[in-house]
Amino acid sequence: MLATIDGSGNVAGYCSGNSLTRGPAADFAPIIMTARHCVGTQAEANTTVFVWSYQNATCNGTPPNPNTLPRNTGALLLKTHSGSDWTILGAYEPLATHIYAGWDGNYWANNATGTAISHPMSPAPPGGPFKRIAFATKIGDTTCTTADGSVSNASVYTAQCTNSTIRRGSSGSGIFDDSGAARIRGTASCVSR
């Protein structure tokens, strides 16, 4: 879960993100992927708090207090792309997680299935949303208008959820293919309801 902090020290918004590994060698560099409309400037990256392991121990269980969980604060904005609404960040210290996702930048075929793991806003307990899962099928390629008003012309996929919806707060979560290799194919954004 990502929480962006405003100038007064209050939470300005919640998003999702994933720690990424670089290449098959799995170097465990402190790299985090999210949506550009969540963290799109260095000023926002400086004040972002990354909370790890915010999830229930059992299905429909009570979420932990996010203030007791491992976290990282602040990051360097490495790369951002407004057209496809993604950002890559580098944490200033080792990540407080041991789970890293791989990624695949190759074309994702239509009718392929995937999984989204995110921290949606609704319903949200105090302190932000705990982890949810949604299953989806990639149904096409598209463009979209992101929250900052830019129109995507890059590789943007349309995925339709089959068991749930991806809600506000899910932006920046990885959409994983079902290869069994935990490979991210894209970042959740441009959610239509």
C-alpha cells in the first residue's frame, strides 16, 4: 500500500504498487512500480510511505494495524510515462519486504487470464485499504485518459474482471499474467465502472 503525504503531514491519497526484481538474476534492488497519477513527481516520491504486508491472515479476517507493519519512506523517481500511466521508483534503503515480482514487457495476447492484487479504497478500514485480489481476462488494446488528463498511446491493455472489480486505490497495482512466474504485464489504471 502506498500513502502519499501532503505538506501538512496528512494522507493525501492511497494507491497500490509492487516491488520489482530486475531480470532473471533477481538482484533485489529497491525498485517499486506504481501508477503515474499516484506518484508522478519527485516531490510526491519524497513524501510517499510504502507499507508492506498489509493483508489479513485469513479470508475476511481482521486486518493488522498499518502502523505496526514494515515500511519504507521516500523514493527517487527513476522513470515515469504519462501515456501508459506508470512510474518506477527507487527506494533510498533496502525494501522492508522479501517479495519481489518479475515483469514481462512483451505483448500480452487477448483472452489471456491474469490476476490483480491491490489495496482498493472501498470498503476501507481506518488507515487505508488492506489487500484484495481480482481475476481478469485481457480482452483488447486501448487508449485511456488518466487522472491527470493525459491520453495514453502506449501499450495499454483492457482487462475485464471476472470475479470482482478493481476499485479506487487499486491504481498502481500490478496485473500479473497466469504463467505461474509472478510476471507483471501492466499497471492498473483507467478503471471504468
